[in-house]
Amino acid sequence: MNYLDLNSKVRELTLASMKKMFWLLIVGWTVTSCAGRLIENQSLVESMMKHSSKFRRILRDRDALEVQIIYTQINRDSLNRPRFRSFYFHVDSTRYFYPASTVKLPIALLALEKLNQLQIKGLDKFTPMYNDSVYSGQRWAGKDATSENGTPSVSHYIKKILLVSDNDASNRLYEFVGQKEVNAALQSKGYNMRILHRLERPLTPDQNRHTEAVRFVNHDTLVFSQPMLINEDSIKPPRKVFKGIGYVNNHSEWVSQPLDFTYKNSYPLQEQQEILKAVLFPGVVDPKRRFNIREEDRVFLMKYMSQRPGETRFPAYGKDKVYVDAYVKFLMFGDTRKSIPPTLRIFNKVGDAYGYMIDNAYIADFDNNIEFILSAVINTNVNGIYDDKYEYHQLGFPFMKNLGKRVYDYELKRHRLRKPDLSEFKIKYDQ
């Protein structure tokens, strides 16, 4: 073979190699960009959103909207034990967001834990509970017309918290556990969070340190009496937190300065998901981080975390058209009024206040044998003014709905070595 023939052959081989490389690149791009075939690295959530125009603003304004997302895959071993693999988007535990009603789940857990630790005969979550006002800013509570027997109890308060995110119900459990005790218990379990105040009540730090006296009475017999609890040492947050550019105060007056969140509740997204795991998968959670509650109480929590308002007899939420299936199911369903399929259950706790919208959810589809955990937060206060006028419906609900559906669609196509046995999460509901 002469020089010209050799040179021609080299050019042919080079051209063939380039063509081959080109097609490999095309195939590689296709595999990584098609829905359900995204590469599972720490950019997975961002990749999911990049392949949908619905998230263009979310990706562009992620800082301003304070978006954080944690998507956790669940893979089962041969004994059906869950193994978690988490993917993060823009998560930063040091970046403060107001947790709103999401704090109600740990408060409910600690109320059940306290009942279990007291070990008093005749005292449980069903025992009628009465709150007495003994200090400034407190409120008496001795009846509840929405319960089956007309009296309040820890169990009924928890139902109202999980079914429709009732604020007063959560405040009553805060009174029972106590501010100092709530924070000490969470810190002892290794959870980096603070619960400093009641919800939807403009009280001073001093008033929030004092909790109402509580009595448990069964058939006119006093079972347990707790005097007012006082947190003598004011909890000092590690740093000052100011948000926004202005706000309307409790007297409807405009204040031209950032709103002080320093002494408001703090509950990072990572901690929210870890507490959800502690409720649903206690067997694979560090024993230190578990809650010391009875198994029947854990099942009770799971039931009302996933039950729909219309499936409930007491309170009779089904009679109120406001309480649709998706009332507290932001992820996947947003603000839809349509029914949720009966084979899909969401075990979650949401929150929305000061423009922040949060959902922390375990989602199980019994028809398709899929399960995953998804936690997300977004700030819909786009103008930075705290005046109860936020873009929940324009921005928050669509984001939550689209994100939930995007991850759900990915899970439908995701390969699993073993199908999960989800029988533990198939619960008999009230209706």
C-alpha cells in the first residue's frame, strides 16, 4: 500500500470513528434526557425540572423563591426492609424559612410520648382533657362539639391536626407538653429545630413560655393534673433573622422594615423528612431519634396522616365543601377539588404561612407498587411584603402539584430489584 492509499484509509477510519462517537453522544443524550431515564446523581431533581417548561421560573428564581427539595427513593431488601437514597435541590439547613403548620407533627408525637411516659392508669389519648387559663394570653378549653362525646382529648386534637391542620388543636397539645419540654425532647433526639410559640396567636415570648394548666378527667374522676409549666430560661436563637422589606402589624399599620423571625419556630426541611421517617419507618431509624410511643399510637398517627377529610365522621368534615380530598395534600394535587384515587395514599404534614408553602410527604401507590418520600418548600411572598397577600394559588400550589407529579411519573418508570410489600400502609379508614 502506497502513501496515498494509506492516507486515504486513515481518513476513512477517522471518519468512521467520528460518526460512531457522534451517534454514541446522541444515544447518551437521549438516555439522560428522556423522562424516567435521567442519571441518578445529585442533580437528578434539577434534571427532572429542566426537562419541563413548568419549572422554568423555579429554576431561574430558585434563590428568590427560597426553593428547597428533598426526593428520597425507597428500595426494599429481601426482608422488605427499606433503604433510602436521597437527592437534593438547593437544600440549605442554615437558610431560614418559616415552618408554619409542619411543627404540629412533632408536637403531636411528643404529646403521645408524654402520655406513654407518664404510665398513669386510666390516662391515654382518649381521656377527656381540659385546659385552664391561669396566665396572661391563655384560653380555657372544656368542650369540643366536633368530637363524638363533646369533650376534647389528645386523640381528637391529633385528628384535627392531621386531617385539616387545625391551629387551636396544636396549641392545646403545646400546652400539655410545655415549651421547655418540647425543645429539650427534640434536642435530646438530635433534631435541630425550635418550637417557641403557639400558632395564629400574637403572644409575647413571656406568654409563650407559660403554658396552661391541664387536667385529664374520666367520668368525673381526676386522672391527672398538671399545673402551669414555665420555661424559666428563655430560649435564645443562635442568630437574628429578618425577612422581607416591610409588613403590616397586628394593628393593621404599615411598617417599613424587615419582619423579625428571630423568635419564631424553626424546622429545617431535612429534619422534617427525618421525623417523617421516624414515624413511618422506626425500625430503620437510629433508636436515639425515635419517639417513645405505643405501636397503636403510631398506627393512629399513620391513619389520620393519610385519611381524607370526607372519610371522617368526627369531626364531620365531609359536610363542609371546603375540606376536599386535597385540602392538605399539596404535592401531586395542589388546590384541585377533584377526588384522589382510592389506591393512592399520602402520609404527610403541610404548612403555609407568611407566604411559605411546605409539604413533607410519603406517597404510596398500591396499584403500581411504588413508594417515595418528597419534601419541598417555596416562598410565594414575591414582593417581600408580609401582608397576608401571597401567591399561593398562582405559584405555590402549581409548583407543589407539578413537582409531585414529575417525581411520581419518574417513580413509575424507575427500575426496582424488588417490589415493595406495602400492606403496612393499607389502613382501614373511618368511612
